[in-house]
Amino acid sequence: MPATVQRLDIQLSVEVSGWPDEAALESFTSRILEHTAGHLAEKLKQPFPDAPVEISLVFTGDDDIRTVNEAWRGQDKPTNVLSFPAFPLMPGGQPGPMLGDIVLAEETLRREALDLGIAFDDHLTHLLVHGFLHLFGYDHMTDEEAAVMEGLETRILAELGLADPYRE
């Protein structure tokens, strides 16, 4: 893939302890999300505005994400990642100046990584890619949507040197 083009203005907030320090998260998330944006632009011809689009990342814990999950999805339980697009967007559509928010829960990510027998950073990478694709209109509510989104995630993760998270 060609050199990274700055397509994102990443705003980051660390709400609970347990996450890597903010500087490390900024570097890590920038690398992952810029790579994902580059893949979308180059492989799928995803348009981007001339100015970088803003994305907000919130690194929180199970208690906070449980509250958000209940308020927005009616599910009274913690989850690993939630995405909130700023504007409705279909895959391939032009994003506006604000892309949206991704909220991640540290305890759930750590439990899942342990259960899956994978490194925390690898699981975080997968969920950043997953949440980011949701902001671009990708979903997994139907089998057809899931096949498209999971295939895209798998290709992006392979470019980052990670195994297919959906393999049996």
C-alpha cells in the first residue's frame, strides 16, 4: 500500500485506568485507522473529503459501556465496542467532516482476548477496524451484510499481519 495519507483527525479520550497510556493509544489507533482508511480509499474507492474527517475514540470500561449499551441499544450488559456514526452513511458514500464515535470497553476486550487466546493488541486492532467500518455504513445484521463486512475486516487485518478472527 502507498504511503499513508492523513484522512483522519482522531480525538481520543481515556476514561478509565487499565488502558495503555494516551500517547501509546494515539500512535496505535492512528496507525490502525489510517491503514483501514487507506484500504477503503485504495481498494474500494471510498471517497474522503479534502480535509481530514474527525473521529472520536472513547476508551472506557464495562460499567460505562453497559450504560451506553442500555441507553442506545436496549441491552443491559457490557459489550466490547459500540460505534455511533455522526451521519447515516452507506458503504462507498462520502463522509462529512465528522465521522462519528467509537467506544471500547477495556475489561471486556481483555476477557475476550484471553478467552480467544490472542494478544490484547490484536483483539483491539480487530475491534477498531470493526467499529471503524460501522462508521462507513458496513453492518452485520443479515448474513449477506456479515459476509461483506467480515470479508473486508479479514482482508484489512491480514494486511496488518493478523489472522482471520472469523475462522472456525
